[in-house]
Amino acid sequence: MMLRRNLLAGLAALTLLTACGGGGGSAAADPKVLVVAATAVPHAEILEHVKPVLAKEGVTLEVRTFNDYVQPNVQVAEGRIAVNYFQTKPYLDGFNAARGTKLVTLAGIHVEPLGAYSRRWKTLAALPQGATVAIPNDSSTTGRALTLLAKAGLIRLKDPADPLATVGDVVANPRGLVFRELEAATLPRVLDQVDMALINTNYALDAKLDPTRDALTIEDKDSPYVNYLVGLAPAGRDPKVVKLIAALRSADVKAFIAARYKGAVIPAF
């Protein structure tokens, strides 16, 4: 009886694991199927767009959508899913360091740009001496904001290539900008209280800001915060993955991104 209960429990666990996308299943064993983990917007939407292209080339694309950033990497690292598409290289580097994984970037696809917004000033040149600038307070986005300000010529950083730069790394600040480090989600709400705020595109859109019209300066395709297709190194030699990369970096996808996201997402190729 005990053996029967254990067997049933094992079968139930296996069923739950499969339902949650935990195993490769028959799709992983099918040489024509490529399984990709992604977050919903815009990653899964872009992958869905290229499905017909890949189907014509003999590849069945299976998109598994996740609402967290850990499991897509864990499952790729364990070989249960071929590749994923949701993250920037600074995030991947931190994940590898913390988890001891060996995931690599395979192709840069797009940037979800960070922009500088103001209700008081129309241009960066109009920012006064001692202007108050609100920036996100999480480590990777603080560096991202400072990098954008440095690229715009407002400050100079000790290491312009450091994605994790802090306010302490500012070595030149000719306008005497005063930085307020706040939670990223609150930045649109303080826009009336500061001279300028560095706001992530998703929060900017929620606040009815138009990145292409309202941002005084905004990241471009050369941002180090490109969203990558990621996998273990051998995945880069998989013909199915090679075809996926070609489809994602095509003129058709560039046009799709431009039409659908209207500047909130920028092709990185």
C-alpha cells in the first residue's frame, strides 16, 4: 500500500512539474522543436511574431512564458529549456556570479530605454546650476541612470563602462546636480517635485509619458542594457537557435518593434 501511495505521489509531482513548464517533455526530444523561455512583454510577443518564419524553415517554436527572472535561467542552466529571452547582460552577470552558472549571451535583440524627464525644463541645456535629479535607487539601474547622464555630458564617471556605477563614482559634476535616489516605481510621482527624473520606460508609459516625445535624453541601441537571447555556450551552434537569431535580428522584426512599441522598445541591431 505504501509503495502504491509513493508511486501515485511521484506521478502527481511529475504531472505538476510538466504543467509548470519544469521539464523538457516531448518537445525537448523533438529535433524540430525549439523551446524558449521568455517574459510576456515584449519578449514573448516578439517570439510569437517570428513563429511563422521559423515554421517555414522547419523549426517549431515553443514559447514558455514566465513571470519571474530566476526560473528561466535555472531551467536553461539545467538543460530543461534550450534558451531564454528576457534579460540584460548586467543581470546575467550577477546571476552567474551568485549561482555559479555558465550562461552566455547569444544575441542582443532590443533595448527598453531609460529616459530623463522633466516638467520644469524643455531641454538638458536649460537645467539650472544645482538642479535636483531623481534617479532609481537599485544598484543596476542607478548605474544605468548615471551612464545616461554621463553620455549626455552632464557628469563624468570614474569608469564610464561600469554598469554598476554609483553616485560616489561621479568625478565631475560641473552643474552641481543634486541626486535623489528613490525607488524606481515612485519616480513618475515625484516628477513635479524635482528638476528631472530618470525613469524606466514601463513606468514612464504608466505615467502617460511618451518616451519618443517627452524624454530630454534617452538610451539608444548602444545601451549596455540590451535584452539578450541567452543559453549555454553549445546552444549558439544549434541550427535551430541560429535560425531563431536570424529571425529575431531581421528587418521584419525591426519594423514590428517600431510599429508595436512606438519607441518604448528599440531594436539593438
